[in-house]
Amino acid sequence: MRLLPLGLAAAMTLLVPALSAQEPAPPPPQARPHRGNGEFKQLGLTPEQRQQIREIRKQYPDDPKARRKAVEGILTPEQRDKLKEMRRERRERRRAPQPPPQS
């Protein structure tokens, strides 16, 4: 019966340093980064529009439809047209057949 505790102690002595030597786990990814930033950079937003978009994102964190409608409401007609065109192009790229992965 004395061998069992000694064996466990020996195993723990070897196992604990091995576990602590492993690199720490990476931090969990953010819930969902704001993907619209790339689109907005191409629209030439004014500083005021950028601030309004930040506020809209805080106001509608879990309602993408309301957030989109609010953002479109602060854009000029030209910016709105450009945003719609960029979104249409993005949808087409997503639907395009993907080439097979190369080995």
C-alpha cells in the first residue's frame, strides 16, 4: 500500500513541470470583430460620420438589421450607392466557385 502514494508522488513530480512548461493558451477570439471597417474606409467618411457609426455600433450591438439601417441613414446618397455596390461585389465573390486546394 505504501507504493501507491509513492508512485503518485513520483508521477506528479514528473508531470507538473512538463505541464507548466507548455505555452499558455492563446486568448479567446473576440466575439465578432467589426467587419465593416474595410468597407467604410473606401467610403471616405467624415470624422463626424465615423463617430456616429461608433455610437450606432454601441446602440445596436446585437441587431445587425437596425445597425445597418442606422448607418445607411447617416451616409450621403453617393456613399450609400457605393456601399451597396461594394456589398453586391462581396456577395458575388462569396458565391463564386472556389478553386480546389493545392497539395
